[in-house]
Amino acid sequence: MPGDVEMKEQPAPSNSVTSTGPSTLQHLKEIASLIETGTYTREIRRIVRAVRLTIALRKKLTASVISAFMTYALTHGSEVHTRLSSYIPKDDEHEMEVDTATSAVQSPSKHSLPELEIYSYLLVLIFLIDQKRYNEAKVCASAGIARLKNLNRRTLDVLTSKLYSYYSLSYELTSDLAEIRGNLLALHRIATLRHDELGQETLLNLLLRNYLHYNLYDQAEKLRSKAPRFEAHSNQQFCRYLFYLGKIRTIQLEYTDAKESLLQAARKAPIAALGFRIQCTKWAVIVRLLLGEIPERTVFMQKGMEKALRPYFELTNAVRIGDLELFRTVAEKFSSTFSSDRTNNLIVRLRHNVIRTGLRNISISYSRISLADVAKKLRLDSANPVADAESIVAKAIRDGAIDATLDHANGCMVSKETGDIYSTNEPQIAFNSRIAFCLNMHNEAVRALRYPPNSNKEKESAEKRRERQQQEQELAKHIAEEDDDEF
């Protein structure tokens, strides 16, 4: 959706990629070998690493390199090889160079693994999107999705989830997201039946993104509430889910839950996903302002975010001061930015918070002030500003925003003395929330620990082996004793 930045994987170290064509092809062959090993040993982490290395090679991909790799990885002349080759233009400039490299390191045997076939689809799809050939990318992605429906292998889950993402992206780039909504729902049902949890995570996020793109917040919430939930398998997909959940909660006026989801998404997002963290921060700032909080200045001074968050910094300053005129000026000045971020409706809601903040500042500064002066300081531009000021003050008193009383006879607001906050339960509540946050972070860190695979089984087998050897020794000793008795 506009303003919603796609999260990118953190690139691998630069020493794994060189600038020459044959070296790029060699890296692709090493990635193919990594996928093969991960498939045979059922080590999903190897396939995850292969995808990350591919993203690092993304800027090095050329038509000739991809063609040479498909000749290496797929059976030449097969249906898949022919279909994928039709999307790749001929690059005569590097063709001879790549052919030489291919003949030098050509594998004697052809690969027929479905994982390599889907990887080839993914590689071609990434190339087409980078070349801005979106219509061909849509056709290629649809063909890859049709092929996936006939495959049910857990070693394909990582590659499948990436193919789903680029499938949706290719349709989003051509503004045709509505066309694939039914297909995404069908794919989500298939992933659920196959117990493909990573695929379910990815498809749920793609469906939420699809609904939110067309402002279908109610349908997005119905899908989210009924979709099966389990422990997250991908940190990036979990961040996206928290971001979409925060947006839904914000529109539904559930600001406390929205703030928690948005801040958690920003904290968990990879450092390289700058655009995603900027979007999370923008929405989190708006939600905190709607809650009556004022974000710290350091939020707007994060590295790489200063320019993007400048409109929201000025908006926060207007809300902090409680100046309604300054708030209108900022909203008009950055209206195009707020429109592209889809936060216009939320900023309209902030007008009431600006008035309330200004009223709170007035109640702190004055022990007694007339309603006419309140209207003048709040810059109310209505037909009867005194009556409006009276209703605003009455509502703020009823909501507990200010501690004051209304003197209707004299037409003024009388503020009460500020009490000692340490005599209330507020410090204890704040302390308790911080302790709960630290405990939750500790529990998540413990759950994220990795242990050596099959360590318990190896220990058990070793113990059984010792027991068996001891039994054999006792049996041999018993047989020897029986033999001695016979003589």
C-alpha cells in the first residue's frame, strides 16, 4: 500500500560477492549446492542462508548469468527451462564470457530437485521486478504459484514464502492487488491444510496488506481474528504482522494496543529495514499523541530518520504547546506528506487533543481564569467562542483531563491545587509495567535460544549403548562361569 515500505533482508557481508560475471554465476552455483544440501539433510537454516545470499547478489544479476544458471540447474529443453528462458532477454555482450565460465565449472549431472526449480522461478521473478518488467513478472509469478500447488515439501517452505511475497509485489506494482485476493485466500487455505506455518504467516500478512491497501479495515480484522496463530517462525513476518495489527487497532480507536504493537514492530525490525522502521515510527508518534503522550525528541533524531520524521516533529511540537493555530498551519504545510502516509484522518482526530493540551496548560498556569480568556488563548474561531469554551472545559473536567471546577455564575474556570502524585498508585503502576516489560523480554530471549540438534537423543543412545555393553559383559561372564562348571 502507498507509504508502506517493503521490508528488505539484511545483506550478507560484502566479501561474499564480487563484481565479475563468472564470479556471480559461481556464487549462484554455490547457493544451489547449499539448497541441495539443505534439502537432503532437511536443514532449513541452509535454505534460509541461500535466500539471504541471493538477496546480496541481487544487484549483480544479469540476463546472461541467470540463463547460464538455469542451464546448470534445470534440464535443458524441459518445460520449466523453456518457460523461464522466455522471460530472459539475450545479452550478447557477456554471453561468451559466461559460456566460458559455465564450461569450466559445469556440473556433470543435472539437478531435478523441486527446490531448485522453485528457486529458479524466484530468481527470474526478482530479475524481472528489478528490470521493471512488471507484466512479465506477473505471468512468471502466476506460473510459479501454479507449480507450487502440486508440491508439498517442508524444505520448500522458505522458498515458497519468498515466492508468495514477490507474487503479491508484482501485482501491487501494477495496482492490481484486488485481482489476487481470492487466490491468496485459497493459498492460505492450502498452507493451513499442509501445516505450512511459515506460508500461513506470509500469506496472512499479504492478505492484511491487500485489505489495508483498499481501506478494508473491518475485513482485515475479521480475517486476522479468525486466522490460526502460532509461534512466529520469521522475525520479519512477525514485524509486518505487528505493524498491520497496529494500524487496524489505531483505526478502531484502540490506541493502547496499537501503540504496543507499533513500538514492538519498530524494535524488532532489522536495522537495514530503514523504510519499515520509519513507517512504524510515524504511526507510533500519531498514536502516542492521540493517547495524550508527547514522544521524546530522540525519537525524531534517530539516524537516517530525521528528514522523514520532520513533519511529525513539527506536528508534535504544535500538540505539545497546545496551539491550535500552529496545528492548522503544520497540517496544511505537510498535507501531501500526511496524505501519502495515509495519516490524514488520524491528524484530524488530533485537533481535540491540541485543545485539551492547551486547556491543561492553562489550568496549570492560572488558578482562576475567565472563559472568554480561555477561548482567546485556545484561539477558538466559532460563532460563540465563550459557550464553546465552557463545553470544552466541562468535558475535560468530566474526563479527568484537568482538575478544576466551573463557576457558571461568574463565567470562569477555577483550578484546584496540584496534589502529590507519590501519594497515589501511579508510581506503582508505572513501576509494575516496566518490570512486566523486562520479564517479557527475558522470556522471549530464553525462547529464542538455540540448542544442538538431537542432543537428548544422542545422550539417550549413549546411555543405552553403555547399558547394552554392560549386559553383554555380564552375559559373557555368566557363560564363561557356566563353561567352567561343566569341566
